[in-house]
Amino acid sequence: MQDAVWKMTAAEQAAAVRDGDVSAVELIDGHLARIAEINPRVNAVTQLLAERAREAATRVDRRRAAGEEVGPLAGVPFTVKETTAIEGVPTTFGTPRFRDLIAPADAPPVARLRAAGAIPIGHSNVPTMILAGMHTRSELFGDTVNPWDPGRTPGGSSGGDGVAVATGMAALGLGNDSGGSVRIPASFCGVAALKPTTGRFPADHRVIGPDDPGPASQMLVTDGPLARRIIDLRLAYEVLAGTDPRDPRAVPAPLYGEPLRAPIKVAVVADPGGHGVHPTVRGAVTAAADALRDAGYDVREVTDVPRLDEALEAYGRITVTEFAPTWPSVRTLLGEGGDRYIEMAMERTPPASAAELVKLMGSWLNIRRSWFEFLHEYPLVVGPVFTEPPVEPGLESRDRAGRDRVGAGMRLCTVTSFVGVPGVAVPTGVTDGLPSGVQIVGRAFREDLCLAAAQEIEDRLGVLTPIDPRP
């Protein structure tokens, strides 16, 4: 069984450890062997924590032998994005300047996964400072390769986690998302991901210093898991949700809400904003809609989601305004050409004045209200993660046309982050050798509805990974 442990779902791995079919040490060693074989070809795992992981696995095995509870994720290895703290390990953000920025404690989501028995096996690659673009390339660690096609980006900014999970180097990945950063790499790599409701998972993003970021960063960034199967996303969701003294934003909302009267209405939006969608992506949305219809959902084509263009403009203006004062120093951390992605955004979108910012904050609430009203009518929405198949690496940083193309492609991810609602990315198949997928967007704090719908899609359309990297 050791030879195949990395192919198992996280749920199967944990059950095997709890039942004594596989030791946690064997589980970790199986994944370390897979990393040794695969990571040189894809460069997804950056800081390998082999000895730490083996020590943690030994503790799991001792607890099990003593008859103690070892947790719902007993022994399951997970990767952690280079932006998220693992105690005693540098949190580098992919920049040489932070190669020695040792984390004094686990970030809340890492701590929660550990408490459930899971084991961090390594950090995972990101675009430098998560600011250099959508493609996962860092100054410190280089490019991460999409295992389906090295000529296509794995996406980002949680691209290292997407690749690690897709290739069986880890059963789970822990990324974060403020506009698509777990959903896009999941879709580009053929795995699943959950961006939770703002406030669902506790977090502490004070990594570089003691001060908290501004309101946009506080509201937009959510940690989220990646996995090969929806059942594993559900396990991670149940573990990660809750409150923590370090995060006053975290809400003690129930994991599962009241059942809705069947059939649940689902809005289908293949081309958000009417800006165009690739036929492959439109086909993925149609396949997902048909799967849900077959599962008994009331699936309806709708004209559009609420106020998409207005939301995108407000998102851009608010984030640029918050970011502008620190940009002269931050850009020095990004390396040659690493500043192009943000610089092009700032050229197009000037910072707002104080009066304009106050008005924008009111618009933000108003747009959220429009979405909540829409989701009252349609509890679920099916739409694209990205409106094209995976694009070439670095497209968004090459020129204005490339940046606009990528910004348009991720528009449904951006607006759903802006309004703070949950989204689950789920694969739908393979076209022309590349994975395709959709996202299921739902009401705030109804991740359970999104996960249930994603499970129906997975049951009908299948699972794409783990895979070996393709030349």
C-alpha cells in the first residue's frame, strides 16, 4: 500500500492511519518519495520539511498506539503557500529579502490543520510577493510548471499548491485568495478549491510586521484549501472553520445551514459582463449545468450577475488607493520586471482622494447588497473560474493587452471576492489536453450548498488527478 499512498484521497489516507492500515510515517515517506521524483520537473514545493514531517508523523503514530484520538486528517500531508506562516520556517513571499523571516508561530489555518492531525510537508511557490502577476514565478525559487502542459501557466498566486496537489505530492494545499488565487490554479491544474465566505476561516496576515493591513486587504484575502476531491475539501472546510482570538473577523457561523426547499435554483452565467468567453469554457459551464440539472436542481440561464463592471472598477480603485503609499518600497522587492503587473494597474487606476474613497466604501456595501438580493433569488451560481483555457506563463505582465486579457478572464473570481461570498472550483473534464472547470458561487456562509453542488458535478463528470507531469 505504501507505493500507492499518495494516490489516495485525504479522507482515505486519514482513515488508513486511524485504522492502522498505514502508519503516518509510511504516509509521509510515500509523499516524500513522490516529491523527490516529481518536484524537480515542476518546482512547486519550495522549502521541503522532510524531517519535521517525519517527526510529526511519529507523534501521530505514538498517539494512535496509545489509543488517543488522532484527528479527522490524521497524518495527511499538506503544502502551505509561501505567504502563510509555519512555526520555525521562513515565510519568504518568494523574495530574497525575506529568506530569513522565521515565523514565530503557525498561522491560524496551519494550526487548525495540525490540530486535526494533518502535517505540513513543505512550503509552496508563489509569484514574488503575490504581486508579480498571476503566473507562479518567484525571484527566490523560479517558475512553477503546469503539469498538464509546460507551455501554460499553473495560475496563481497559489500555483505551487495547485501543482503539488495535482501531481500527488500533497493531499491538500493551503493557499489564499483575494480574486481567484486558489480557484484559478485549481482550475488550471485540474483540482478543486474552496474560497470561503469572508470571516468563515480565522487568519492572521501580520507576517512581515506587527501592523495589520488596510481595510481592502482585511476584507478581500481569505485562506482556502485545494484538494483533488470534493470530499477532501469538505474535510478541510470543517477543520478550518471557526473562531480564533487572533482574528476578530472570524464568525462562529454554523457549518451547515438550514436545508433549502427543493429544487434549489441555480443561475447559470457563462459570460459574466458579456465580455466574451472561450468556447471550451462555455462548454464546461454547460456540462456543469447539465450535471446539476440531472441531480435535480432548478437550473436557469440568467442574463448576468449583478453590477459586475461597477464592482471591478471599485475593487481596482480601492485596492490601488490602499497600496499606493507603499508601492515605491514594495516594488524594489519584486526583481527585474516583477513590478510590471502592478505598475500597469496603477497607471490605469489612480488612487482615490479621501472623499472618493469614502464614496467607494459606500458603493462596496451597495454592491454587496445587490449580490445578496440576487443570491436570495438564486442560492447558487454556476460560472467560469477563468473565461479562457490556461494561458501562457507571464501573459499578464508582458504588455497592456495581456494584462487586460487576464484581468477580464478572472472577472467572476474578482467580483465574488469583492462581495465576500463563497466559491468552489470543480473540474469538469479535459479538452485539447488541458483541464477545464467551473466555480459554484453561493450565499454567504453557505459553503455547504456550494460543496454539495460541486459533489454532484464531480460524481457525474469525474476526477482528473493525480497525474504525472507531461513533457
